[in-house]
Amino acid sequence: MNSAYLSPGERHDILFDFFPNTIGNSISLQSQSFSGIGSQGTQMDLLRFDNIGNLSSGGIVPQNLPPINYYDIIDINGTRDFTLTQEMMEIGMHRINGLTYKMNRIDETIPYNQLEEWKFINSTNNFHPMHVHGVLLQVHSRNGNPNIPPNDKGWKDTVLVNPNETVQMLVKFNDDSGIYLLHCHYLEHEDDGMMLNILIDASTNVENENSPPDTFELNQNYPNPLNQSTVISWKQPVSGFVSLKIFNTEGKEIVELVKANMKAGTHSINFDALNLSSGMYIYKLQNSNFVETKKMIL
Ligand SMILES: [Cu+2]
């Protein structure tokens, strides 16, 4: 191949063999124009290589790249649609599932370590390179066609969704749990609101009981300072009774968020602070032999 299609935020690793190019020649890496909505961009040189002599390291381009274990669609445990829209004459024109970004809103709660099928449905005449934080995913099909081009076949964190196209992806979060972003990597679309918060919920991890954390740990809430709601998470090494309480700075108990037997593993809970006045609050996690407090700002 001598060209590749690269969308904003997307990365390709390219192996290039200079050997066939004879000494004295120049090779340039160019950005080329392409046809999208009309003609886009201007051709220009990005980088020029002058082949001035035989400086071969003796390296060769490998015949095969490391194999990828492709997900099997029979393992899909849930599906999720993300519809991309463009509203005319409104603030926040670029939307996902009708939403523009809100810092304190969790838009999707996603179970940990389970394979999901995500469909990005582009109902606009625009390109949207969709970027997901915290995971590498696999493209499965475009408009239902699983015969995808070679550059779709690697692990991806940014996938171009062409105008009016539906791209099916296979996604499994099995690294750190917590809140991640999903957004269009055209920054003017993202800044206009084409971004969501996704919560990877480790309390649903079916493998937690096989590999519980080593120690109790109360995590800092997110977001902090909080506006309307926040997520408090903790790790517990053993199953058992747990209490999570919120206090004001005078020590008055506001609410007991958790009062239950919980399994070993990582847990998170949403705290809704709608009726509270602003200021500092304390949250306390306690069981029979562990207690930890942290502060949060409303
Ligand atoms: Cu976009």
C-alpha cells in the first residue's frame, strides 16, 4: 500500500522498507486531499527522507505481525446504540443519543469484563472519528458488512464513522473501572457537546470473587467538586457488612448510602446531592475492622 486513510485522533503504525528505493532518491510522506463533503484539504509534504547511502541496519520488514485474538460474537453479552445527530440552529448541534455533554451526568453504565456490541449510527452527512477512553476495541462490521479494510482490523481507540454509516464494534472493559469519556475526535464537534461520560462498573465483575483486592480502599469521589451528583467507589478484600455514610463538617449524619452485606471486589455508588447546600462534606466507609473517611466539596 502507498496510502492510508487517517482520521483525527486515529493512529497507524507503518513499517516502511527503504531498500527498494535507490541511493540518491527522496521519499516524502504527504498529507493528501480527499473527497468528502466537496474536496477536503490540500496536498502537502509532512516529512522527507533523503536516501543518501547504504545505512542499512540489516533489519527487514516482518512477514507477519503479532496475531490478534478476535472477539467472537457468540460471547456478546449486551448491545448499546450511539446515534450521532446534528441539530440545526441549536446550541449543542452535535449530539450523541440526543444528548450534549454534561460533566456531572453518567450517561452509560457499562458492566466490567463483559463483551458488548456497540453500534455507532451516524445520521449526519458528516464524518465523526469516535474515540473511547480506557479501552481498545475491535471493529466488527460497517453497514452490516464484516469485510472490513485491513486498517480496521487492529486494536482501535478511535474509529472513523463515515456519513450515514453504521459501524458495529466489539468492546470489553477489563482494565481499571471508573468514569471514562466517549467523544467525537473532531474537536469542534466534541467542544460543541458530542461527548458522553461512561461508568465502568466493577461491582458487576463476575471474576471479582476469584481475584479480590488485597486491602480495603476508599477512593476519592468523582467528580469533585460535585455539582448535582457524584460517584463514590471502594475496594473490599472480603465479603461482609459495609456502611457508607455522609456527614456534614459538624459531624451530623446526612444519609447512610450503603448498609448491606457486599461481596469482595470493587463497588461504586451514585450520590445525589440535589437537596444539600454547598460546602464540604465527609464520607465514611466502615466495616468491623476498617474505617476510612474522605472529604468532598459540593
Ligand atoms: Cu464529529
